[in-house]
Amino acid sequence: MRNNPTEPEKRLWHALKGKQLEGFKFRRQQAIGGRIVDFWCPRTGIAIEVDGETHDRARDLARDEVLHDRTGIVVLRFTNEDVMNNLAGVLLRILDVARERNHPPTPMPVPAKAGMGRRGRNAGAPSSPEEGVGGGGTS
């Protein structure tokens, strides 16, 4: 399948490859949950399928729901016509879902030592993400 993609798959891959979509890395023809999806973004848990006329939409959606229930993977489905006639809209939809599902781990606050300073137990805790742990603020 990877060696003989459809024209819509080629067009979508051209737009997704090389981390072009805000740095999100996609793979082609990835085996996931006993099936092969057209595109896969491991960082966000998004699988993308480009459906032609031969797809049974009801059956595909049921399989997608089972995959999501078992693994948390979200399957985005687009028709060949979507990709060929509205690639920008398809990419915006993918990007919206990728941004929504791209949650980096929340840094854990460093526990304050009892009796530090006038504020007591919370003396060492940062008051905002810009201060202290993982914030990247200035000192």
C-alpha cells in the first residue's frame, strides 16, 4: 500500500511529511490495533484515514469507536473528495485535533520545606508557570 498510494493520499502525505504541520510528525501506513491506518501521529494519538468509494462508512466508524475505547486513539476520516477539493480545510481539522490532544506533561511543583521564610510551607512553590519549575521565566 505504501508503494502505491492513491492521489489523495499522496497529496495529504506531501502536506504532512517532514513535520510541516506545526512540527507534528506523521507516519504513513502504520499498523495499529490489528489494522493499518493511512497516517499516524504518535505524539497525539491521531490516526488519519482517507476513504474512497469502497469504504463502508458505518462499519469503519464502528471499528474506529472500538479502537478509541481500547486505546484512546482518535481516528479522523476524510473522503478522497475532501482531500482533493479542500486540502486546507482537512489540514486545519487535523491541526485543531492535534493541538487539542498535544498535552505535554504538567510539571510537578517542588514541595516546599516546612518553616521556610515568612510564608511558611508554600514559601518555595512557584506562583506561576513562568516562575520556577519548568516555566522558563527569568531570574
